[in-house]
Amino acid sequence: MTSAAPHDEHLDEAARAAFGHDHLLPAQTETVRALLDGRDVLLVSPTGWGKSLTYQLAGLLLEGPTVVVSPLLALQQDQVDALEGSDAGVGAARLSSEETPAQRERVLEAAAAGDVRFLFLAPEQLANDDVRHRLAQLAPVLVAVDEAHCVSVWGHDFRPDYFRLGELLADLGSPRVVAMTATAAAPVREDIVGRLGMREPLTVVTGFARDNLALDVVRVLDADEQRETAVALVTGRASEGESGIVYTRTRPSAERLAGTLQEEGLRAAAYHAGLGRARRAETHRAFMAGELDVVVATSAFGMGIDKPDVRFVVHAQVPESPDTYYQEVGRAGRDGEPATGTLLYRPEDLALGRFCREGSRGRRTWRRCSGRCARSGRDDAR
């Protein structure tokens, strides 16, 4: 096992040879060096910044397997494909419910033989006692936790098996841990560190300004003006051949607005956790393939959306938190080209958020609110 991090120029050389990056960003170098020195790291940086490169490079330079906990199957497969298509020369695979028992067994055997160095799975798979026992036998040297805000009770994508991830990881021995998220306020960071059992971690927080992303807030008077403004914004951009996402607070709002956009002649579809898995998967596939102009969605269409040419994101209502807003607007302009994020605001949109925060501080209300978040995020995990 590597006992000390190489010099920075050697890290750049490794990143160039394996992944085609001319040089690492300073925060990427800081993160990789800390991991190679045996430290845990909490990395907070914007969508598209290159968080995955940090665990990939560290895992490549360490002697032993890396376990990557990632929330969605599509996101896992994207990372597997990226590693397999790189010049890193290491195997990558995933463990999920989409593979047969025989396929999962072959993956675990290949990992035990050293042929698979990066193993991707959702926390729900890690909660399986047999899977966790087999992973412990592999003695992973690094665990990467993607979308780490889901670990926190304050995170907007709360999921039960993410919530207990710390106790699950404890069964794997004492691998170093890198927890990654695009945004996390101070209370969320503290919660992530505590719940994952991270040991005196280095916290790396990068700048969040993105020069290519222009943000705007439009004040509207009522629900009718809000809807009409959203339709006008989206039809204007989509008519120019641009791709975008519209976020709403509720499932009915997503369905109604998607229907209106379809009537305007756009290739639009709704996406929310109340739809069947097959329909959600098809909407995701069609959007990524450029077969849809716009997806109208709740926050369920947040993680795993890695379409580089999203030119606009419209929030048809105020989202539930600043963290949610930043996660969602960050889907725009991942290719570095100009993009916009427009928030349509009326004070009434804040009422639901105030109810969950202030309407009743009792245990029953908190459980009800967190339970809704859990149900909305759980369906695509396995």
C-alpha cells in the first residue's frame, strides 16, 4: 500500500497517462494526496468539477480494491464504462439487482482475483449481509461515497440505507473514505462526517462560481403567471434547439406542465417518483439521447443526470432548500458552454418548506416529512 503521496508532478503524470487530464486542479491534488497518505476526505465541489477523478486516481495508485457507493444504476454504469474505456488498465464492475446471482458471483470472484479494482454498488446492496461479508474479505483500501449529502438527516435526498451507511462501512475494516457531494452547508458536512464515522477528515471545499452559468430570478404574482412564464421561457429556448429541465415542487405540477408543453409542440415528458420504474428509465434514456426537448420533473430527477449540453434549467417553483437549488441548477452547462438557470418566485411557494420546518416541530411531523423524502428517492436505487 502506498505510504505517502507522490510529488504533484507525478500525480499529474498518472492522471495524464490513465485518464487523459493534462494536470489536476489544486483541490484535486490536495484530495488525492490526502487519500494516499491514509486520510479520510470530505470533498464538496460543484457538479461537473471532476470529483470522480479524485477517487479514480487514488484507487489506481493504491494497492487494493476500491468500493464506490453510488445512488443510481445509470450513474454507476456511466462510471464503469468510463473506467473501462480509459487507459488506467484496471477492471471495473457493478453489483446490482439488474445482474443475475451468477453474474454477481463472477464479479465478486474477479474482484477477489484482482481483476476488478473498482466495484460500484448502491447502499441498498451494501446492506445485504452476504454482499457486505464478501466485500470485507476483499479488504478494500478505499471507499468512495458519491452524493454524500444523502447520508445526512438534513440532506434533501434522505434514504434509509444511506442514513445507516456508516455502520455498514464499519464492517469492511478500516478503509480510508472519501465522501463527495456538490453542495453541503456546514450542518450537513458535520452530519456526513459523524454518520460515516470519518476519522479527522480533511475537508476540501472548492469555489462554486461557474462563469458559464447565468442565474436569474423572475418575480411572478400568481400561479397562472408562474405557469405562463415557465411555458414561454421553455418554448422560446426549445424552439432554438436547446435542451433543458424544468423543476417543480409537486408531481401534479410536473404532469400538468409537461402536458402543456406537449400541446405547444415540444417533445416533453414528466418525471417523478410516482411513475413506474420503466417509464422513468425510458424518460431518462430519451432525454440523454436527445429525443426529448425538456423534462419536467420533481427533485427525483436530480442525481445521475450527466447530460453535458443542458442549456437551461427553469425552477417553476422555489425548491425546498438552497442545497436543492444548487444541485438542480448545476445540471445546466456541464460542457462548459453558456447556460442559464431561471427561478420563478412567488412567496406562496415557500409555504410547504415553512410547514416542514416550523409548522410543527414534533417528532411525528419530522418523521412524516423525512418519510416522504425517503420514498421519493428509494425506487431507483437497486
